[in-house]
Amino acid sequence: MRIRRTDRFFAPRIYLLLGGMLIAFLVLWVSLWRLQVAKVTQFESRQKIQSLRRVRLPGIRGKIYDRNGLCLADNRPVYSIALFLEDVRRAGSWSNTIDGAMEVIGTVAQVTGLTPAIDRNSIWKHIRLRLPLPLVLWSDIGPKTISRLAEMGHDIPGVDIYTQATRVYPYSPYTSHLLGYVGRADPDTMNEEESYSYYLPDMSGRSGLEKLFDPFLRGEAGGMLVQIDVSGYRHGELAHRAPTPGGDLRLTLDVEVQMLAHKALGEHRGAVVVLDPNNGDVLAMLSAPGFDANRFVPYISAADWQTLNGDKAKPLLNRAVAGVYPPGSTFKPLVALTAATLNPATVHTVYDSPAIFRIGSRVVHTTGHGEVDMREALKFSANVYFFKTALACGPDPIIQQALAVGLGKKTGVEVDFESSGVIPDEKWQKDNRVGWSDGDTCNLAIGQGYVAVTPIQMAMVTATIANGGYLYRPRLVQAYREPASDSYISNPGHRIGKMDWSETALRTVRIGMRDVIMEPDGTGRRAAVEGFEFAGKTGTAEYGVKGEGAKHTWMIAFAPYDNPQYAVAMLVEDGDSGGATVGPCMKVLMEGLFLKMKREGRVSS
């Protein structure tokens, strides 16, 4: 009786146990099926992703040429000796592999005669951060080293020549302010859709044309797909997409004229701008002192940057477009044009120009020239004549003419950091808590006081006088070429307008400027070149604390006189006078231009 009760009690429990075991096996089977069948594709994809590395290859930057096809901003290959660590890997800890790498480095150093440039820490850092990429042992090696490595190093494991492109400026420092320079691009600013395991950055423009045209010059990045093994070593390259070059620029700049401008300025601190007065093309734009843009590629050292940035001569300042200076007497042709256009009889008006002149209660001491007319006043740069002329016609017409010819605003030339300068009027002076008086009118007449201009603005004024009153926007980019294209697309120049100067006024001013150079008593006689007729105007502008004698010195000129092909503005900081300091510099430039024109058959003698 007890035995039967026991059987009835255990039978349901056995069935429950068997049922539970069956359910557990069923769950286990379903899980295994999901892992090994249903999700096998997903796991394979994940494994594949974990064994691949996407490497970005930088684009090849477009080139910049001068108007004659000389390359001003180029790319050159940089050859480096690189080590592929997977070829020297050793079993055990990473330290063993580093030992192997150091042995290879020592062998290469013996073969090439180079001093090892990296140590164990550098190798360990590379292993942690960029293991699938080649480890650069020596960068920018020369052809002799490459030859020695090729002849003697073929049995060294894992070593190869690694090539990258870098920017080079063959005519730096003469073109540095104009072209600017490049540095490594910041990946955060690239807005690229693709993500990379390893990002080799492009060069990006940091100043000058390199910066302004960076999107056009910058090439399109390529890439490669690298397979790695479980330890992270490079196992092979599965795919490769070559980078493509960016577009090219052709400038209006003539390197020969640019070099002449550099030679003319010599050791002086200043700027030279040469324009083609017939279309506004910038033929030369020089700022001195300059700097070597090649020092910025791929990056400038902290010591070099501190040296450049702390230099009191300000070599990083592009004085041609960003430097603002009182124009001094180079402003006088504008005063003469204004007065003679308002009243043609003014060209014959004779004013006494004594050495002492009173403006209200103020006594002005200047150089006396006696009785002179407009032509003679330009030749002698007679201050009192222009004081009287400006007081007679009033400041407003002069201010309007100055603004109309492009002073007081940016020219629009394709450079960065251009300054607008200042042409003060009564409102401007009131806004700056300064009233307007006859003294301000006299200051305006001789380009002093608050008048401030840039050298390129004065070159623009000179070009307009040279070509008969046509105003052109200075043009620096002549044409551009799209990537993979053989032909250039023209970037047309732009004529802004025509000044309303009368023929009488223009003829008188041009003759007066000719006398400045060609007459033996002209203020610009030191610039004269035998057998070459051209016109100009000197300028000496005081600045700073009155009485201390600090002066900026100027000269503007156009040449040849009868058929102007060059319009020049030259500035020398802290000179003695326009005639004494800048005159000899202008002579050097004009001699060079004269020889160039004779060689090219543009002048007959």
C-alpha cells in the first residue's frame, strides 16, 4: 500500500523534470541556431570591419603660374625612408618588435650614413596610434641617400622609400606676401562625409592667394583600404583610390618685373606696385622685408614663428596692400586735376610760393619757389602753390575726386588683409572729434594730416593718370584652369569707369610729372634714365610726433611717357625724401623695364 502511494507521488515530478530539460535544450538549440546561422552574416561583417582600416590620402594641390608660365607655387615629392613594422615583428611582447625595429634602424644608418632620428618611444607611439601605416625613419632625403640605400640596403627587411607631395615656392621670398603659404589642414574644418581610421591631411591655404583660392587649389582626397591582422599589423591593401589634383591659377604677375622691383628696393623697408595702366593688371607687387614661405611647409617651428612675428621690421605685413601711409606730395597731381577741371584757367594761374606761409595764426615753414604756375609747381613740388589752389577750390571737390579715383576704399584686388585707407572729410573729422579748418584743407592739398593710402591705391591713381582717366580695378588672377583640363578660362579685367578730368587738366598734369623726372631741376631727376622718357612725382610725408622728423618717402611714375605700359608706386619707410631716397630706387626699376621693353621690341631705342 505504501509503495503505490510513493509511485503516484514521484511520477508527476519526473514528467516535470523531463519537460524542463526539454525546454532548456530547445532554448539552447534556438540560441545556437541564431548565433551560428541567423546572425552569421552580421558577425562576419563585424569581423571584416574590425580587420579593415580606411586611410585618407591627401589631395594634390593645384599650381600657381605667372603670366609667362613660370611656376610660382609648385609641388615637389618628398622622399622618406620608411619601415613597415609587420616585416620586423617578433613573437612575445611589443618590446621584442621594438628591439627588431631598432636593429633595422641601426643597419640603415650604417648604410646611408644618416643619424637615427627616432627612438624607442617614437616607435611605441607609432605602434599605439598608426600601426598599419609605414613608420617614417628619415624624411626628405636626397638622391645620394636613395642611391646608397638602393645599392646596399636591398636585404634590410621592411625598409622602403615612401613618397609624399609637399608645397614649394621657387621664387620665395619675393612672392611670399602675394602667394601666402600653406599649413596642414584641420580635419574638423573639412566637413567630409567619409570617416577614416587614419587621416593624412591636405595642405590648406593660410594667407595670400593660397588662402583666398584654397577651395579651388585644394585637390580631392583619395584613400586606401588596409587589412590588418588580429595584432593590428598591416596584412595587405585591398583597395586604392588615387588623389586628384586641384585647379591651377595663372596670374597677371610678371616674375621678371617682380625681381626688378626687389632689386630696386634693395635693403629698404617698403613696397612696390607695378600695374599695366591699359587694363589694371598687377605686374609686380612687392613688400619688403619678405619672408621665406617654404619655412611654413608643412608647419613652421615655434622658434621661427616667434622670430618672424617678433621682428620689428614686420616681415609678415604686406605693405603693398595692408600698409597705410600719408601720400605726401604724390597726392598733388589729384589736387591739380581737380582744380584745373573745375576751372581750366587754373593751369595758367601763377601763385607766389614763399618759404613762409600763414594759415590763420599758424606759420608754416617750407621750401620757397617764388612765382610758379601749375606745371612748375608740380616739377618743384611747391607746397604753398597747392595750399593756395586747395583753398581756392575748397576741400570738397578734392575729396570727391580722391574717392572717385579709388582712395579711401579697398581696390578689390585678389589679396587678403587689404586696407581701405582714409580720405578725411568734415564728417569724418567730426566723428573723430576733430574739427575742420583751413589747416586741414592745406594738409589735404599736400597729402598730409589724416590722409592715408596704400601703395596699390597710389599705383591705381598713377595708372589712371597715365591712360587718360580710365579707372581699372587691379587684377591679379588672369585665368584659371579646372582640374584635369588643358585649357585656361579667362578671368576678365574690369573697368570701373572714367574720371571726368578735362583734357587741359590731364595734359598739364602729365607734362608737369614729366618735368619732375626729365628736367634737371625736377625733384625726381635722380630717377632719370638716359634715353628713356617717363613721368613721375615724388613725395615726402611726415608722420609721428611733430618735430622728430620721421618721414615716409614716395615716388609714383608711369612709362614710357608717350605710350604708358607701366604705372608704378614705390614707398620707402623712414627715408630722407622722395627724390633722394626713392629716386635712385626708381631709376634701377626703370632701367630694368627699359631694357626689358627693348629686348621685347616694345621701344625702338
